[in-house]
Amino acid sequence: MEHAQIAIPSSSAMAPELPLRGTSALVEAFEGIAYGSIAGIVGKYIEYPFDTVKVRLQSQPDHLPLRYSGPVDCFRQSFRADGFLGLYRGISAPLIGAAAETSSLFLFEKLGREALLSSGLASRDKGLSVPHLWLTGAFSGVCASFVLTPIELVKCKVQVPAHVDGGAVPAMRPLAVVRDVFRHDGLGGFWRGQMGTLIREGGGSAAWFGAKETVTSLFYQMNKRRAKSLANAEEILARPLPLWQQAVAGASAGVSYNFLFFPADTIKSRMQTIATGTLAQKRSFMEEGVMIWRQHGLRGLYRGCGVTCMRSAPSSAFIFMVYDGLKRHFPLQ
């Protein structure tokens, strides 16, 4: 039986043949923001304790002995000191950040698709290929990074006590962090670590969207091969993947996003958790990276990567499943 003429879809809710369309562009943009925000908040509640541990592992200062021997030890010490709820310290700002991050990623990714289609680099009839989707993911991440850096700076400072020569400074509440940063560094201080966010989001978002769509396409091809007839194959390709396959595709996106560009995130976290107004705060992105490399080598740049990938798999799976489900069952047009 020949199935070659049947196109493999990317995903039911983000099909490349559905570009922004004239008067409906505003509605589609609103869908991306609203449904992306909901999906991001769900994912943040799942991943936040793991993110707290990751940031604490990443931000241990060079001039002091390591406080945590690894993720399990960090979980144990954090639980003893503050209880389970302590792992959710400062979640209010990250919830806003998660909504802003996920919605902006989906929105900018959609705009990237439309730019490719409008420029003639891709055909509206044939839609976008998987390589195109990696490219639109990169575009989305670069744009979103400018939204995310200020939010992540506040999050990191809330999660981790800053270190100065005299010892640790207790972590502040989000509004106190905002006032402190603005007082010392002005408006530009909120974009400290922007280079790390740009690298992480540009490359990571290409991997996030690209891996999800690649695995989705592979599952559709696998399912199509089991079809008993041409009509059955068309039916398989017209409906969403089974939930477990959607979950695997989303989980692969999360792991790819975090592992490939994790060193940039480590440097960013270190830069953002240094006490405001200190000499160490003046180090550039490259200087901070070189310092970590000299102290701890490649292992230092990947400190906390395991726990990050562990939390990103279920989080990304839920984000894509919630977003795709909302788009599929509650379309606004």
C-alpha cells in the first residue's frame, strides 16, 4: 500500500499550514498568549521545586566550599531548613514569568512561521518542514529572551541568598529585589545576564519546538505504517497522537532545550545571584564563564543539569499537552 502522497502533520494545534490570516491574526495571537499562559503556569507548578534546587546548585560561590554535594543533598538540606513549601519560595514572580515565557514563545513562534510564509521561503500550500520549525523556534527564543531576563533575575535572587565577602545575604521578596536592582543599577540592571538568556533561549527554543515536532512527525510515520488501508492512514494522520506519544514528544522537547545550552543558563544564574553593588557584579558573561571553567571545569558548567532535565521532561510534556488540548477543544475562531 502506498502512503507517500499523504503529508505528515507536525502537530494538531500548531500545524504549519495554519498561518496568521488577516482579520483572524489578532484572535490567533490572543490564543497563543492566553493558552500559552495557562500551559506555562501548569508547567511551573510541576517544575518549580526542581528549578529551586537547580539554581541553588548553579549559584554556589567559587571562594567557599560547596554547600551541596548534589541534587539529592540540596533537596535534603532545603527540606530540613524550610520544609516542602520552602522549595516554592518566590513562586509568585516565576508564575508571572512562566505565563510570559510560554505565551511569548508560542506567540513569537507563530510570528516566525508567518514571516517565513510571507517571505516566500516556505509555501503556504505545502506548509513548513521540520527544519523550518527549528528556525522559527530559534526566532521565538531570541525575541522572548528580552522578556524573560528581568523576570528570571528577580526569580533567581528570590530563590538564592546572595553572597558577599561577609557571608550570605538573606533572600529578599520580589518587590524588594525590584527596588534594590533599580536603586543600584537603574532600568538596565534588570537585563543583567541577557547574553546567557539569549543563547539559552535562541538555541534552546529551536531545540524545544524542533525536537517536539521531530518526534511528533516520527510518531505519525510509525503510526501510519500500521494502517491497513489508505483511508485508515488518512484517518490516523487527521487525528491527534495518543496521549502517551504527545507526552513523549513534549518531554523530549524539554530535555533537548535544557541539556544543549545548559552552560549558558549556569553562567546567567551566577551573574543574576551575585549581590547587587559588589565588584563581582561587574564581571561580563565571558569572564563569569571563564571563572567557572577554571574553578570546576565542564562539570561546573553543567552543575544541576540532571535535576533540570528530570523536571523539564514532565513539565514540557504537560505544557504542550495543555496548550495543544486548549487549542484543539476551545478554538476562539
